[in-house]
Amino acid sequence: MNSQPLTPTLTKSDSDRASATHSIAAPHPGADPNVVMDCRIKTLHYGNFLAVRDTDIPIVPHEITAFIGPSGCGKSTVLRSLNRMNDFVDGFRFTGSVHYRGQDIYAPHVDPVAVRRSIGMVFQQPNPFAMSIYKNVAFGLKLNNFKGDHAERVENALRGAALWDEVKDKLHSSGLSLSGGQQQRLCIARAIAVEPELLLMDEPCSALDPIATRRVEDLMLELKEKYTIAIVTHNLQQAQRIADRTAFLFVDTTAGGRTGYLIEYRPSAELFEDPREERTKAYIRGEFS
Amino acid sequence: MTQAASTPGAAVPRSSFQRSLGEPRTALNALLTALAVLLGLFAMFPLFSVLYMLLVKGAALLSPSLLSELTPGAGMDGGGIGNALLGTVVVVTVATILALPLGFMGAVYLAEYGGESKLATLVRFSGKVLTGLPSILAGVFAYAMVVVTTGSFSALAGGAAMAILMVPTVMLTSESALRAVPSKMKQAAFGMGATRAQVVLRIVVPTAMPGILTGVMLSLARAMGETAPLLFTALFSDYWFEGKLTQPIASLSVLIYNFAGSPFEHQVALAWAASLVLVSLVLVLNIVAQVATRRPEER
């Protein structure tokens, strides 16, 4: 947790510079084919608690975009606002916009269920259903009344998730019988079976050992050929290894609460090698976490 | 304590790690362990002594004809408990058909929709109170509601009385089974764009099914052995069940009640045999319930 009193140094000009930094990469919502998901959060409340403010992150197709930052900086909250998973939290309020392929997913007429169907999500804890491996992967197909060949889609998804060779002989045993790393790849297979354009991953490796982590990372690099990935990670090396762009979020405690906001969003190589903001520098050097 | 004293200034013993019953704390530990084991054995004693008694007194009459023949009249020899066995199965089936949908749907409401709302709290509280309802009151209630209004004792009335006993157990055990479904599974389903109904029907209920079945089995086992609710609802019958739920029907528990106090030795012997059959049924149901609760990977 951030115990260092860094916030007193926060000035108005500082946050202005932060927004100037990422506006370089930020195109107009919906107009730019180079942005698949244009996230522009003004405020995001849980009840009276301002969880996130002023965070604009345009996500570029066929790239991996990483969200990093200290605990409580709202990086998972931002990710979950991209497929309206925050709607389940009591008192959730949102101002700003999130455009997915030019359409504001927070517009009044939008059905959050439909949004979630077209955006895949992988969670921190592997969470396969208590059913067979096959049924796990076919779940999304059934949900969407997919009329095509389910078996083919399931196989392709399992191959895509680099799990096929390990499970092809036991497709009908329980998904829960797999190891943690396999379960997480099963969850990835389940997410990509419906071929979403965008995959959201909320610390997908934090419950995995280093070897399983490396496998999932390699997998993400393969997947970005077909999909766009947004990933929350607390592991800076991971962001450095796999992310094309990295967004650094930080916690603002000046107003009494803990409000996350975007400090810097740039190509990963630039952000890690030559961070513009003092706070990014300090965070990357490991001066606080 | 004495050991520690050998090293001045040290609070822990340095000299020896030997176990010795001479030390008060070791002796107390051994004593309490022995006491716990002894009391544990005592707790098993009633079940096994009952089983032993039933085997000694009831096993002699066990034969295919016992299970397939009608109850004999007073003072007659032969016969069996076939009609009572079938009657118990019929009444329990009627009770399950009445209680299962109610208890199950109530559980789904409590676990997935009601949350901590006032209505849910009230329903849950009623369920808990109803669990402790004396079974004879369920019988009286069914008598007033079914027997009086339809004008006759019947299998239906017996089933209704048993259903009243089953609903709260089914509902409360199913609720805890539904609540035990990890929320991360529900999150996954919501994240894939499942609606609330789809999450409940495709994820929560199938995942909780073993637990729900256990609740049903346990409530069945309890209801099956009840006599009081059947005494003035299903009554008894010396004839086979003929497919009419509106007529009185025999049952094992009422047979035991009637025959155990009979002056005729053969009827008393049949009561013992029927007790053995009934306890075996309850035991089997309990064991099946235990096995069903295990997740597939543990089997």
C-alpha cells in the first residue's frame, strides 16, 4: 500500500500535464479506427466514495495495454468499467464515456448484458464452472445461441489457449480437476470461444506460479494477433515484457478519500525507460508500492 | 515446571524433551483425550444399540413374503408389511411432489433474489421456526385443511402433512447449498453476458445440485419415520394402495404404532420387522445423501 506521503506534492499543473501526456495518443471517440475501446472516465463513484477520476485510456487494436499502479489506485475498477461489471456494485455511478467501436456503452439505451457478451473477461482467480472442460468452453456459445459447429469452436478455443494438447483426451472431465495454470488457460479458452474483439484480464497471473505465469504471458502475446487485450497487473516486469502500452495510475489522497487517476499512458518502452512523471519514476524504481 | 527450574533464569525447559506422565500438563492432556474418546463412543451407542435390537428382534421375519404380502388380521399368522411399505413410498412421493417445488423455489429466492431484504428475513425466520414444529401439529393442520374439507382420510392428506415437515428443511439446506456456490463462478458467468436467470439456472443450481439433493434426502428420511402426522391424515389400511390418493393408506410408521401395542405376538413381531425395514430405508437415504454431496472429483 502507499504509505509514503507523496500526495502533498500533487499540484494542479501536475495533473494537467498528466492529461496532456496521454492526449497525444488519444483520438476522438468513435472516429478513429485505431482505437477499439476509448475509455474516458471523468468520475467513478461507489456511493459517496470517488474511486477513480480523470482517466482517459484509448485502447489500440491488436495491442496489449497494461494498467499498472499501487494497490487501491483503481486499475481493476477502470478495467471493470469497460464491460460494465461495476454495475453489480451497489451505488456505482459513472460520468464520462466508454466508447467501444464508436458506441458509448454507458448510453441509456445500451443493455449491459449485450456489452458483456461481446467483450471477454478473465479474472484474477481462475474460475471455471463446475462442469466438464468441454461445457466450460461451450458455455458462451450456448449463451449466444451459436448455431455453428460447437465442437470445432471448442477445439479452436482450446488450441488458441494452448491447452488443447493437455486436455484433448479428457474433455469431459471436470474443469475443476485441472491445475491452477490450466484452469486459467481454460478460462481464457472460454473467453475466446465466442471470439470477442477485446479481452479484459484482471491480474490473470496473480494466482499462478512463475512457470504457469510465463505460459499465460506467451499466450497473450500470441492472442494479440487476433484480439485486443487490456490487462491489469501488479507485476511491472510483466507489463514490461508483454504490454505495448502501459497506463500508470496513482492514488490521490488529498481530498480525504483514496481516488485513483491516470498519471501517464504511453508506449511501454518509453514509459519504463524514460518516464516523464516523477511519480512514475519513483514507482518504477520501486520506491513505493 | 520442575524441569525449567533446573536452568535458572530460563522460562522454558532446557534439560529434557522427554514425555512424562508425571508432569501435570501431560497428565491432564492424556486424561482429557481419553474422556473425549469415551464420550465420542457413547454418542454412537444409541444408534448401534437400536440397530442391534432391531436385528435381533426383527431379522427373524425378514423374507420376500414379508415385503410382498398384506398385513394379517388380528390373531392371524403369516402375512407381511407389503401394503405399508408401498404406502410409505406413496405418501413420501406425494409429500416430495408437494414440498420440493415450494422448498426449492423458496431457496432460490432466498439465496439469489431476496438477499437480506425484510421479506427474505421473514421467510428465513419462518422456515427456521417451522423446522422445530412438533410433527403432530403438522398432522393437525393437514387434518383441518385436507381431511375436514374433503371429508375423508387420505394418502393426499398424509402427504400434505409430511410436506409441511419437509418444506423448511428442503428450503434451508438448499439455500445454504446455493449460497455455497463460489461467487467467482457467478462473476465469470455474468462477465460472459449471462442474465441473472441464466446464471441461476445454468451455473448456480447445477453447481449446488448435490447439496440440494442432500437436503431433500435428509428431509425425506426424517419425514418417512414420522408417525404423528399420519395418524389422523392417512390413517391406515389393511389393503393395497389402488391408485386412489383420496383413500386412507397404510404406512410403516403407523403399522409399527398399531402393532407394537397389539396383544397378538405375531403382530408385535411384524412391528419389529417393520421397524428394521424402516430404519434400513432411513439409513440408506442418509448414506445416499452423504455420497451425493461429494463432488465428482472426490469420488
